[in-house]
Amino acid sequence: MKIGFCTNDMETVDEHYGRATKVAIYEIDEKAYALSEVREFPEQEEGTEHKLDTGSKAEKLSDCAILYVAQIGGPAAAHVIKNKIHPVKVNDPMPIAEILENLKKTLAGNPAPWLKKALYRDRQPE
């Protein structure tokens, strides 16, 4: 499963979805996680985040099951959800490694149905 993190420093979820110029993409399962790639987006002028083509950004992240953000507006969240990505807003800047460790433990245990569905969404039935 791929997880996206809106980040400025590549270590912390600390960026608004609309302003994010970098999204760190990690592959994760119940045993391990690793940085897969960093997707870059054009920088936006201050105050124009709501004018972005947030649908286009969401399409470019549509292989992610979950997207962690510091903030996200309603219309942007709708675009994210439409692309089958589950947005997760963190209230305070949070270390990406901490989120991944917690998520790995959850996946190894008994994850919530929505998380189990996200984990298996790209796997073919056997």
C-alpha cells in the first residue's frame, strides 16, 4: 500500500495539501515500510491554494491509499476522496516515521475495515 505525506522537510507532516510542493510516498505493509519516491508539485503564491487544480494533484496521487496532511480544505478533500484516497489531517506537525511505525503495528494486528480495504485495494484476488 502506498501512503503519501505532505511535507516540507521530508521528516514531518507539516504542510497544507494545497501548498504542498513535495509529497513523500512510502510503501508499507504489516512487516515494513520504505520511501518509494517524492512527487513534486509547482509552488503556489501565498493565498492562492484554493485556486489550485486540486483535482489534478489528487489524480497524480491516486495510487496512494492514504494521504496525511497538516490541513486540507473541503473541495480539495472531495477531490482526494473521489480519487479513492483517504485523507488524514494531523492537528500538529507529526514525524512521518512515528506515523509509519504506528500504521505498521496496526496493519500487523486487526486494522479497521477501511484500513484493511485500503491495504488490499491494489492486490489481485488469489
